[in-house]
Amino acid sequence: MRLVVGGAAWVLGEQTGEGVPRGIFRTVCLTCGADSGAVDDESVWVERWALAHTGALPAHRQYRLVSEWFLRVDPAHGNPLRELERGAGA
């Protein structure tokens, strides 16, 4: 069965659950391209990496913080899929 729900209400939220990080973070030096490497859930480690990198190379002072967040779209109240999924245990 195929169900098309045009104009239905949807809710965008953060994906949560077992094994899903809150976010993935890394920092890239804009001077040389060095990369902190990616870490899950907390950006503090990559921020400290940037401070240490500048400590070793004082002319390197600009960085890009790259973050990935995991989002999910679910049917909102009034969307017919909401009741169908609840009935199916989704």
C-alpha cells in the first residue's frame, strides 16, 4: 500500500536513541588545513585541539568548527500517518 500525504503536518526534531550521538564535531585550521579529527557528543575536545594547535603554530588562529546533527521528521497531530504508525507500533 502506498499512501501519499500532501500538505500534512510534520514535526522536525532531534534523532535520539541507542547509538545515536547528539552530534559529531571536528575543527579545521583555515591556515594549513589540519584537522582535529571527529568526536561524538561534545565539542570541548576539538576546541582544546584548536588552542593547542595555535600554541604550537602561533600564526594559525582561524578555524572552522564542523558539526553534524541527526534529525528526524515525524507526523504531527492531524497527519493521518501519525495514527497509522501508532497502530503499527512504529
